[in-house]
Amino acid sequence: MSSTTETDWRSLLRDRGLRVTRQRLAVLDAVASLPHHPAEAIHSAVTERLPEISVQSVYTVLHDLTAAELLRRVDPPGSPACYETRTDDNHHHAICTVCGRIEDVECLHGQAPCLTPPDGLGMAIEVADVVFRGICDDCASAAGPSDAGSGGTTRRRGTAHPGEAEAGAPVSGASR
């Protein structure tokens, strides 16, 4: 569900037995425009449309929409949960270990689970999450040739690349 209009969101909410509310529509629009961002960034975007909405309300809506499979929750190691509207396929994520940027990675296998668990595990595996971790081109360039790939300077998730907006601000052309 990459580009969905508000009209589509209304239909999808109803199809899943959920009431159409301003809060749900605003959160869906925010997540669609800010994929791979945590709840706090989504709250900031939603407050532009609904200034009165609380952080707790955004968390509640995110939870409800994730349970209804309108959103997918991504749990990057060592970082807050992030959300995306791409729920209808089996894909994975690449995470920059310097800035925390998250990019979608198509699954070569195509369907879940894409890894085979060992025999005798005692459970039916439904999903195998694959997370690629590395240093994005922007961070590698900023670190310089001597630091690239050697652990160079480490920035925390949410810090900006040189010349881009700070954490939580939308950056054109890149997703988090």
C-alpha cells in the first residue's frame, strides 16, 4: 500500500471493521508520507493537522492500525519502533548503523517465511524478519575514505546527514 488516498483509507478502515476517524486518517496519512519513522515523528506530523492530539492517542491509533494490518511495525535493534504502510508483501529492511535510515529491501524468495527453520523447532514459523545492517552512502561519504567501513564516527539514530533536516523532519528522497 504505497500511495493511498484518504478515500482509500476510509474504505480500508471500513473493510477491517474500524470506524473512520480524523485521528486514524491523520495517522495513516502521516505514516504514508513518513515511512519508517517512530511514533514521536508521526505525532509531530499529525499535530500539524490535529493540534490537540496527544502522543498517547497516536500510540493507541498506531497500535489499532497495526493490529488491523493497515500498518506494519518495524523494530530496529536499539531504536524505537517505526511504522510503514507497506503491509501487503514480504519485504525486509536495510538499516544504516550510523544515522538509522531505513530502506525497504525486496525479498528474493517472495513469500514468508523466506528462511527455513531447523527441524524439531516445535513451532510453525509464519515470518522470518531479515535486517541488513551497514553504513549508507551518505554516512560513508561524510566519514571520508579512511573512516568508511571502519566504524568511523558514530551518530545516533535520528541525527541528520550533513545538509538535511534534523530528526523527525521529513527528508525528500529518503525514508527512515
